[in-house]
Amino acid sequence: MSPQRGADAERPAAGLGRRGFLHGLVGAGVAAPLAAAAAVAPAAATPASAPSSSTSSPPGTPASTPSADAPAYPFHGAHQAGILTPAQRNGTFVAFDLTASSRAELTELMKTITERARFLTAGGLPAEVGIAAPPPDSGVLGPRVPSDGLTVTVSLGASVFDDRYGLAGLKPHRLRTMEDFPNDALDRAACDGDVLLQLCAHHPDTITHALRDIAKATRGGMQVRWRKDGFVSPPRPSGTPRNLMGFKDGTSSPALAEPSAPDRLVWTHAGGPEPRWVEGGSYHVVRVIRMLVEFWDRVSLHEQENMIGRRRDSGAPLTGTREHDDPRYETDPTGDVIQMDAHIRLANNRSPQQAEQQMLRRSYNYDSGVDTNGNLDNGLVFACFNQDLERQFVTVQKRLIDEPLADYISPTGGGYFFALPGVRHQADWFASGLLA
Amino acid sequence: MRRAAQYGMLAGGIAAVVTLGVVCTVTVRQGSEARVAHPDAYPVTAGISGCGRGWSDPAAGTQTFDVTNTSIAGMEVYLESVASGDVYLDLEALGAGSTTRGRAIIPAGRYRFVCLPADEDPIAGPTVTVTGVRRVADATPGIPPVTENDLIPASKQYGAWIESRLPVLQADVDALADDVASGDLGKAKADWLTGHLEYESLGAAYGAFGDADEAINGMPASGRTALDDPGLTGFHKLEALLWSGAPAAEIAPFADRLSADVAGLRANFPNVRIDPLDIGLRAHEILENALQFELTGAADAGSHTNLATVDANLNGSAEALAPLRGILKPRYPQLAKTEASIAAAQQLVESYRAADGTWTPLQSLTTAQREALDARIDATVELLAPVAAICDVRRAAS
């Protein structure tokens, strides 16, 4: 928004009333999806075709065009794949409610998910059942299942820790039901859930195949509650992929900037108020944020760039020239160039205090049809991983309440989850530390 | 269209039994201890002569075959255990000259291919000894194929059960017609439910009763409701009329028509049979139907009795499964679990029936209740799916 817009309250001008009206009526949302929040310029993007949980490649960086036999990301490890893993082009977020009727059934369910995820992420030949059953595999990926860069990331919602399974005393300290932030328009049927599966792969059919496989194997134990599919755009023309507002989104990944960063920003550690089993997990936030793209496309470029704080074409901060230039707020202390309420400035003013609030973002664009008025349902599945939900996501989100951008977005779904520690070896299984 | 719809109800007598032929077994001595590297796939011939040629020196584990039909007609090929006759692989409808790939994961033992040319006797290939371990991971289950002969008693038993229920159904719909004729629409609603549940337990899913089902229990055409579809007759038309407060005079012709249609089904039924091909499918298709039309509420024309229908469908599934028990017991390790799952699902569904016999509307269930119910039915139908695969009619290998 233009600097004058900052004075809306005192001096409403023609055209502004409408936005103010929408703002109040719809309660357009807030989120931290859009601009960078980094104090450290990220390493150059590296192609993701090599299997690695390398910390050098921002998760927003799309995998280079992978071949069908792209190597698998390792399934076993202290942490789950799909967190530090460079974001594959396609992702789906599927929340389930548990229908397992006992802790034993829940344990069985977790073992089944583990077994299917282990197979699907490695790829291989499906079982052969002869004439004794329908084919166990859907065949969607052909006779030999390719790994195709698939990651299966399993997270639990706060509701798992109610009285059903005797786990109340073991809840991750910060985990709770996602609150309604002031500009949210959450549909609770599209929020929350006991289990979140984040499936990501180089191609969409791989995700469809994996979800069908896991759902078939887990029938009776859990039911889909909500789902959102997303994609990461290729670089246009270079650098960080763009979101559907046309801006580069996820320019910097401080949580990956140096090898020790994930330990400070991503991985939750046992001890203090946290139960022992959480070691190596991460608070996983998903916010499905509708973008009111028709409205946005009627806004001048100048106003768009002022709201974000970056150039749309280059992704550079308004105080800089190139995408990865530091915004140098010290040279712009009163917001003459990058407004004080610009998204990137509110999200992270680059002060040492806010450095520890940076989260690992791993978002996906979505394009999901139309609403009742014929407007396109475009938006962002904002996803991020946090060592401490409160210190990071929630703190930043609160700072973004009523940012100018809030009029053009509307958070509709998502939830707070805890990404489980990794499955460490062949005999280990998801949530073993919690349930064993 | 599902196969059940095609085979649903065939006029005529019992199909001819497959003629059994003489089997010629050739045992080939494994000539050498020397291990040859496994090819990606063994090229195997399936012909009138040379059935199973090309599979040699196999070791326990995954066997991949590229099977070529070298005959001039269609062919089916089994891979079977010589000792037990259990089948591990069935390549069906292999056209003359064509090649298709099959795999089986098998432990050490003696096996052979059996080639089953269309309209000719089966030909057994040479016995091949698979060496190595007696247990392999993820082994392919081998089971004896189910033949039409195996299934005929089951289909007769199932058909007899349906036939025994038709007079009950007739009495139900006649009572309904009487209620409407006398103007007692309250009683008509109760008798409608009794009759509808009776019918829904008979396993008419996916057109198994053909045109009779369309007349008795059809759904409105696309874009129409049960109330405004002029071509609709049967239970759902009556449901729409009864629960929308239509006058008795408007309902009466449809009630009489239902009585007549049930009488037609009943009159025709002794002359028809449940096709043996159909009975295995029936076991899971009844519940597939329930998932698609009842647990979504799609079939509701106003009575909000979907849960009652699901209960009747579960009854119907159990009745379709019961005649297959003897066939399934040696072939399906999950049979007991399947039966327990049906029972558990039924117990859960019936928890929504009040003491006075009324049912909770599906729409009144909480999300958690819906999820628990869907999960229970999903798990049950998943367990029932192998029943159809196992009971697919196959030729005897000898």
C-alpha cells in the first residue's frame, strides 16, 4: 500500500472505504507466507535430484526436472524426510481423524504407515498375491513403483493427546489446536485432525499413488478429514519460485543457512517442559491461505510491491537490486522505501531478537477450482517447521495481524501438528518413542 | 458396468460342468548344480506342445516370466504346485501369439505350468524344482483354484435363501399397498421401511436382479429427484411421496405397482439362478453399494433411513458370504476376521436404532460418528474384496 494508506484511519479516501469494508466484513487473513524472513542470505539453490537431507538447499527451491528414476530420499534417519528435503514440485497435505479404537490399534496403524512409507519412498516391485486377492497395488505408477523423490512426513495433531489413547501426559509442550487469528476465516471441517500426512514427490501421480496405497492399508484406523493439493512452480525465470500473487516466495531459508541452524530453528529437543520422545521432531504448521487473486490483480504494481516490500519481477527488496540482497533496514529506519508494515519487514526486521523467530518454510501453491461467485480459488498451502511453535510461527503471525496484505488473503484451513521424530532403522516405526 | 450386472440373473439351468481331461506330466531332471544367473524374466512358452518350456534352474524368491502363447487360440496359464495343485499365478485371456509378463514369489519346491487352451483340455508342463529356502519374504499365497463345480452348491444355497425371503417381501409390500389403500399413511411408512429393508438384504446391488431391481428399487434419473422423476417407480418413489406428505390417492398406484413388480420377481425367480460367477462378487458389492449410495445419503428420498439400509446390507453381505464358507475356509486366512468385521459393523450401525425401532438419520451423526462408521464399513469391504478374487470361476488344472 502507498504510504498514504497508512493513514487510512484518520483520512479515509475514495476507494479505500471498500477495502476497509471488506477487511472488516470478511476478516481477510494474515499469515507469514510471502516474503523472506532471513538474516542470512541462503546458499545458491542446488538441484534436488541428489538424495540428501543437505542443509544447503532451501526447501522452497524446486527440484530440477527429475528423471523417472531419480534416486530416493533416505527414509531412515533421526529426522523425517520432507522437512529439510528441498521441496519437490508436488505436494499434498491430508489430515486424518483416528478411528483406531485402542492404543494397540493406534500402534498397529503407525506400524502400517511406516511399512507403507518405507516401501513407497524406496520404490520397488509390489507384492504378488496370485489368485488370492485383487492386485495390492493400484498400478498407477506401472508395474515397478518408482521412488520419484517421494517423501512421507507424518505429524500428529493435539487431539491425539486427549483421553482416547492415554497419551495426555505425553503431548508436545507447545502443541494445541490452531487458534483463529483476527483475520482468519477458518472452516473447522478443513482444519485440525489427529494425523497429518504431508506427501511430496516430483510428479503428481506419485502422490496420488502413495495416498491411495496408504489409505487402503489403513482402512479402519483413520479417515480423511481434509486435504489440500499443491505445487511448487518452476523458477520464473530464475531464483526462488513464485507464489500465485506473482511474487517470489521463500527467498531465504535461514533455518538451512548453516549446518547448525536446524538444531536451533527446526528440531525440537527433549528436556525442560518437552517430553523425551519429541527429540528430533518439529512443530508443523499448515495454513491454507486463499488469495483473492481477482482483487489482487486489480491493484497497482506499486501498491502490491509496497505491501510486500519487494519488487515483483526480480524479488529484490525495495532497498536492493537483486533477489538475495539484504533489505538493509538500517538505511531505511522510517520506512520511506520499505514501509514499516510491509510484509517482509513485519515478518522479520532482521534484528538479532527476531533471528530466533525464523522458521523453516516449505509452502506449496494451490489452484483448486472456483467459489460460488465464480472466483478462482487460488492460494498457498503455507507450511512451516518450528523448533518452538510459540517462539517462532505464533510470534511472527501475531506481528502480521492487520498487515496491509491481509485484505487480499483469507486463511481458510490448516492446523498445528507435531512432525514425529524420524524412523531410525528397519525395525523402528513412526511414534515408537511415544507409543512403545 | 460391473460384471454382476451382466451376469446377475441368467435364465436357464445349471451350466455344463467343465470337462476334465487327461493330464500329461513330464518331469524334467535338473541337470546341473551350476547356478545360472537369473534373467530379468524367463521366456516361457505356452502351447499345445511345449507348455512351460523356458523356466529352468530357478532359485526361491521372485520369478518373473514372459509367457508367450505359441498356440493358435486363446490360452490361460497357471503356475501350480505339483504336490498340492495350489495356483500361484494365473495369466488369463492370453491371445494367440501374444506375450505377457507374470510374477510370483515362491519358496523352494516343485512347480509346473499348466496351459489351458480355450475349449481344450489342460496341458501340464514339466515339473521344475525351485531350489533354495523354504520360506521367502512376501511369498505369493498359493490356493487351489475355485471351479464352477465348487460354486454351484453355494449359488444354489444362496438362491434358495433369496427365494425363501421373497414371500416375506411380498407380504411386506402388500401390507404397504393395503395401508395406502386404507389411507393409513403412518402405518404405510412403517411398512415401507420393513419391506425396503427386506429387499435391501437380498443383495440386489449393481443390478443383480436386472430390470426387476430397477422397477422395485430404482434411483431417480440424473438431474431428477425421486419425487419429480416421472419414470421412477418402486421403493424410492414411494418413500418420496410418503415423506413429502402426498395424499394417499397419489401414492396408491405406485404401491400397487410395487406389489405387482415384486410378484413378477417372485414368479420369475424359480426359473432363474444366481450365476456361480456372481456370488463371490455379491459378497463385497452389496457393501460397495452401501458406501456409494447409503453412507453418502445419496439414496435418501426423505425417510432418512440410510443407516437402516446399511444394516440390511450388512445382513445381506453375511448371507452372501455364508454359502461360501466351505470354499473360503482353506483359501482365505482372513475369513474369521471378515465375519467378525461384518458383525462389528452391524453392532455399530444398530447402535443408531432406538428401542422403538426408529433410526437416527445419517445427517444427525457427528463427524466423529460418521468417520467411525465409514471406517468400519471401509475396513469390512476391504476384507471382503479377496472373496471375489478367490471365487472367480477358474478351470480345474487337471
